Amino acid sequence: MAKGRRAIAHQGATIDPDHTVAVNNGAAPKGLERYSTQQIVRELVSRLDEDPTRDGLLKTPERVEKALTFLTRGYHQHPQEILRSALFDVDYDEMVMVKDIEMYSLCEHHMLPFFGKVHIAYIPKGKVVGLSKLPRLVDVFARRLQVQERMTREIANALQEAIKPQGVGVVVEARHLCMMMRGVEKQNSSTVTSSMSGVFLEDKTRAEFLSLVRDHGNSI
């Protein structure tokens, strides 16, 4: 069998690259659920015409599994539980904003990283949320396979649902390695998305929020 097409034996199981990864009408390969993540990574390394048994790659499947578990841990976190664990009654009805929240995620189309900053604002209606919970909220949705547009809306909707404020504004600025490393290979472009609700749909509030975002003064 040619290099990169070897059957891989691991823990008593053999993955034959000539049949286990055949895709059936776009569905998951039949029988693939029998194999561990590490076995599948070994098969992928082999498919890339590399030797998964050489020293530098020997522990790569284990490292990849740990990395992916960490980078997708948001699937096992609950945004409402996080936000509602730190709600406080307050007599305040002006804008609350946390900006420049660092964000790292994986594009669901190529599983390549995209990264940048998230700016979140809301106008309370009797309750505020602990400031540290907003970065945690970002991580819940960023640590999943994502598209930036959906993630922006999910962050805004979760905050709106949890504290029922007068309105929410979210802006995400990000760079995507699927554009930088492959495809069009453009290094200096960034993608900006926004989601507004309630009073943030009004021109005055929206303008105030976007002015504060532009004033952050830091590039991603």
C-alpha cells in the first residue's frame, strides 16, 4: 500500500483507509463510530502522506484530541446558568458596556481558527449581570464550531433572555485563517458583525454604542 494509505492498528483495532472512511451520501462513514478520536487522527495523518509512527507525530493524536476537547467545550456549558448565577438588582438605566473581549473560535467550514474581539453593551431594566460573566458568555459560544454571524446573534440572544434588559448590542470583529492561510490568502482583512435588540434598534442608542466601539483604539 502506498505511503499515506496504510492500515493503522491501534489498541487491537485496525482502520483500513480503503474502506472505513468511504462517505455514504454525505453521511458519517459507516462503522467509524467504533474508532476513537485518536485512531481517526492517526488515519488522517496517514492520509496526508505522513508516517504517524515517527517520533514527532507519535503523540499527535493524543494532543489533537485534548486540543479539540478544549476548543469545543462550549457545547457542554449553559449560557443561562452562567448569566443567572450573578444577577443583581440595581437602580440604573444607562448603558453598560464591556469591550475588547478576546475571542478565539473554530470556523465550522474548515475547522480553522478565527479570532478577534467582542464588544457587548446593554441597558438594564432593574437587573445587571456580573461583569466577568460577559466574557464567559462569549467563550460559551466561541468554543464551538462556529460561523461569526451566528455566534454574534447567539451572544446577544442569550443576554437578552437572561436579564430582559431594555436592549442589547453586540459587535464582533475577527480575522479568519480560512481567508488568511488558504483561499484568497488576504492577510489584512477583518470581518465585522453586529446584533441589536430593543432600544439598540433606535438610531440614538445604536450610534452611541457604535461610537464607543470605534473608540476602543485597539486593532485585532
